[in-house]
Amino acid sequence: MGSLKMRKNIVGFAFPKNIVKSSLGAATDLVFFHGGKMINVSKEQLKAVEYLLDQSTKGNHILFDPNLVREVFSAPSRPMTEDEAYEVEHHIEKMIELDGIEKKKAFIEALPIDELYRVIKTYFNIVENNLFETQSVRH
């Protein structure tokens, strides 16, 4: 996809490979880079994303019904096309922009089934990569 990019007051990630937490005081705390497109995340949205990721790393996937998650990961899958990845990016961006867990859940649940599956897989990819990024080396 791309590589991690850091600039003064801007932190980015190559969607959906990495998510980078930031405590920058700038108006834009986090920027997602993908295909030349940037997704800006405000300080409040960053807190919500961090909360969701923190809960997910503890096994509490509050955005998704556990039975649906099992269904998604037990279904056959194939790699996403570039167009599908762009659609998922759009859905993740929209979900981040919504206020409150209930609105986020309602938005996700209203997606067509194929897109819902891709969003869930991408979300878990982000969680997994966030775990790898924040995990210290232990011997």
C-alpha cells in the first residue's frame, strides 16, 4: 500500500495497514493517506477512534455483533479490489465522523452485506496492526 508518513503536526498511515495514535495539539491530529486521499480526524474523533481500538484490543468489539463477526470470518473471502478498498475507506471515514457508538453501529449495520463484511475485516485488520504497532518487543 504505502509507507508510514510523518510530517510536522501531521501523522498518517497507509490505509488500512497501520493506525498511528497522536497527542499532537494541532487542529488536525491524525491524517489517513490512501491513494492520494487524506482523511482528517479531529481531536474529538481521535479520542473516539482510540477508545474503539482500546476496547477492541481487549476483546470488546462494541461496534459489531459477535455472531456477525464469526459469520464474516468463517465465510470464504478473496482479496479486495482497488475499488472495493476505496469503498471501505469511504465507509470507515463516514463511521469515524459519526457521533456516538449507536450512530456508528447503525451506519455499519445498514451497509450492503458484501460491504459490511469488507468493513468488518478492515476494522479488524486495523485493530491487529494497531496491536503490532503498539506492542513492545518482549523476550
